[in-house]
Amino acid sequence: MKIEDGTGSSRRATVNKLNRLAVDATTFAGEDDAIRRGEGWQIASAGNGAGNISFTAAQQTAMLYFSNTGAFDLVLDRVVVILGDAAGGGSNDWSLQVLRNPTGGTLITNAVSAGVSNSNHGSEVAYPGVAYRSLTPVSTGVAGTNYDTLTGGSGAVQPLKQTIDRVILPLGRRMPTGTSLGINLTPPTGTTAASALIVAHIYIDPDSA
């Protein structure tokens, strides 16, 4: 069946000789569309008067934890990792671990609020869940002391080169209602002083309910 050409009526679609509609459309990426609605956030391991997380040893440290208690899926688009110099670490790598559904640890029990910012500066929509960051600074180089932890969950450890001070990891993780995600970071072997910051970019998928 052919579509009639209604050009000139201002009420019908324009159809070309191949029976194709002429369309004037605007396309938004999922995250951009969510931010336009005020449903996108940045979650940082700093904020509320705190700066970068400080390290005095190469001890794995839980940096961020956030959950979804809302009605829709959350999409973690990417994580930005900003690495400071690691004194004593030589050319060794940092290590990052993204944990699927951690269940415990001092990062959760301490419940120190992460820095959460709505990416739409005209929106006051709150993040639909909890978001916690590590205590800072780490006050001792004794392994296992005063480093926040996350327990349970699963996730592979991946290396990050010291020579790259800003790493963007396109994670593409989906977090349905009741799920959570944690991030561990370990300075290079031999480190005696270092600092780091992690920022997660996350948004609501309105078609997931």
C-alpha cells in the first residue's frame, strides 16, 4: 500500500518517489536523554569536604559502593579513574576490581556518603539508592590496617598503567532493582605514598520497568 503525498497541507507527511517518508528527528544517546530528564548522576570517591583517597601502602582499598533501590534499572556507562603519582611503586601497575553485588565490608558498615552530583544542573532528582566512599586519608602503611574493604561479590582484577593518569573504562553495566556494585583499587607494589579518585557515570533506563 502506498502513502499519499500530503506536501503543502502542513498536516500530512511528505513522501518521495520511493514511497519513503521525510522525517525531521532528533536522536539522543541513552545517557544524554536521561540527563535531559534529570535522571543521570556522577558518583565520586571524594566529596562532602573530602579530596582524593590517600594511600601509604600497596593495599587493596574499597573505593566506592552504590546500590539500586529504585523502580527502574540503572546503567553504569563508564568509570573514570584518576591516578596520582605512586611513590615507591616503580613501573608496577595499579589494579582495579569491579565487584558485582558485594554483600558486606567496612565500606558499607561505615556508610560514608560518596560525592553524588546530578548531571543536570537544573534537576534536584535524588539518586535512587545508597552511595558510599572510602574513608580518607589512609593513616598507616601497615597492610590490612585502616583500609576499607568490600566482601562478597565477584569480579576480575585488571591492571592500570602508572603512566596513564586518567583512565576511562566503558563498563556498560546494568543494575536492576536490588543490585549493587563496588570498586576496589590497589596501588602499585612497593608504593609508600599515592592518591586516586574514581568517578562513576550512571543513569536510569526508563524502559526497564
